Amino acid sequence: MEILEVEQKIDWNNLTFSITPTRSMYFATCDLGGEWEPGDLIPYGDFKISPAAGVLNYGQGVFEGTKAFKTLKGRDILFRPDRNAKRFIKSAERLCIPPVPEEMFLKAVEITVRDNADYIPPVGKGSLYVRPIIWGTGPVLGVKPAPSYTFVVYVSPVGPYFKGGMRALHLKVTRYFHRAAPKGTGNAKAIGNYAASLYPLKLAKEREFDEVIYLNAANENLVEEVGSANIFILKDNVLKTPKLGGSILPGVTRDSVIQLAREILGLEVLETDVTVNDVLFADEVFCTGTAAVITPIGKITTDDDFQVIGNGEIGSLTRKLYDTLTGIQRERIEDTFGWVHPVPMYK
Ligand SMILES: Cc1ncc(COP(=O)(O)O)c(C=O)c1O
């Protein structure tokens, strides 16, 4: 009965990357210096918050993003949620937020997905985006950690992150804005990082670019990442991605692509410095992320010039990596890495 209701409400063929309210969300709380109490599922919806909440005044919040899929074997699976659990802990520590233990994170994600499993799109139609998030919700006036915290996991069925589905993007290299500074919060999934990226993205979109390529704040010859995705280039059969430092988010998809390229495709992969010229004159360029999956980049514009990458379409390695990654996520290809995490039946 419930499944029918959902099918009537959601147009699986036209999903976009936007929020669709679902049945329930996980909700837990913790005091500063205390332990997280086990939380529970509550109906998805609004809740009350103090105007003096740490998150509303000083941006004390961190989040994660992972996805659940229906697979060709008829299972509901998550992709490497343990990596998100670990990154969530690191992000929380950076913002003085009590970290959610890995086991609690996984259980929270699993029970939220299980309870909303009828919102996971059919194979080939999209995925269920999972958003674990912690906010400092207790009231605070001086700049200091909030006295209490709220951990929520909510989900939404989603389609492609970039409008128009799988197509080669046109990106703008910005020299006017930095996403993150060395020793800042760029390697944490801090909510404020994303607020600061809205204006550069707005300017880029007004000029018909799809996204922004950010440079290293200490050395503007070096490329860091795309707004919400990591970047890779292929040149002469060597795959390169900017090495992790203080200001690059260690993407789960980035790590997966490195392993797939090395172990399945036998490619040389370097985590190294990548210059603007390396990117402009690469054979293939693509970006990776839970939301972006693997998205080809067909054209890049700088302040002085523009460059078409390859023939401006998806490159053959990009296509191979995309097919392999999504093949594992849909259980069309055997998972030899142990990345597929079936969602247990809690009911
Ligand atoms: C700034 C930034 N870089 C990279 C990524 C890609 O990370 P992941 O592959 O874990 O989604 C994301 C998205 O989560 C992001 O927000």
C-alpha cells in the first residue's frame, strides 16, 4: 500500500537533484562533553530551534553525503558508508562538535534508508541521497562551542546532479575566489564552506558555466577541486589528481576511482600537484563525487582563454571508469573491493 502511494507521487523518470520529503528521519542529541544517546526515527519534517543556536550564529555544523541504490540483484545497498562515517568524525572534531561513533552513524544511516526503502528509485532511474548532518543546536552567545547538538539523517530520491544528465561540462577557473585555505576547513565537510561557494557559483552560472574550478589559495598555479567534486586529468595514459592537503575534501569517489584505475584498469595514478596548464592540455578531465558520480569536463575557460578538452565530449577512460563504478554500485559488476554494503532488514 505504501509502495503504491510513493509510486503515484514520484515521477521516477524525471528525478532531479532536489529535495523530496520522505517518511522519516533519524534524530539524536548530545550535550557538549557528553555521549550521544541512541536516537530514533521520527516523521520527516520541521523542528524548533533556538535563535541563539550555535549553528545559526556561527555556522557550527558538519554533514555527509552518501547514496543508497537498488541493485540488479534486487538488494538495497549503500556504497562505502564506513568512509563517510570516518570523515564525519574528522569533520566534527575540526568544528568542536562531539563526533558520532562510527557504529552509531552506520546504524542511523541503515535504519533511515530501510524505513524509506520504497523511496529508492528503481535501477537506472537514480538513487536515494542520504544526508547525515550535525548542528550545534544549543543556545550560545559568545564565540564558543554550542552546549548541545542534534544529529539528523534524512534522505531524498535524486536524479543527476548536473542539469541535463550525463554530458561534458563547461567549467570556469576562478582567480577571484578561493574555496578553502591551507590549514582552514576545506578538508572538512563544514557547512560554511558551501555557503561561501554560492556566490562564485552564481556568477559562473550567470555566464553559462556549469561549475567553478578552484585554485590553491597559496599557489594559484595549482588546481584544487571543483565546487563539490574532486578533479582528475588523464595525460599520456597517466591519471592524476591533486594530492590531498589541508584544503581538499578527501572524496570517497576520488578514493574509489584511484583504486579502480589502478587495480581494474591497470593505470598509473598519481596524487600530485596538478597545474592549470596540466588541466587545460589534458587528454581527458573529469570530476568525481557522490552527487556528481563521474562527470566529464569538455571545456574549460580561464580569464584569458578557453580550451576544449579532447573532442569536447566524454573521454573513453572517463566512460570506462563511470561504467565500472556504477556497475559495482548496481551489482552488475562483481565488487572485489568490499565496497557494497547491503542495508540490513531491521523490521
Ligand atoms: C568540496 C567537495 N569536494 C569533493 C566532494 C566529493 O566527495 P565524495 O566523493 O565523498 O562525495 C564533495 C562532495 O561530497 C565536496 O563537497
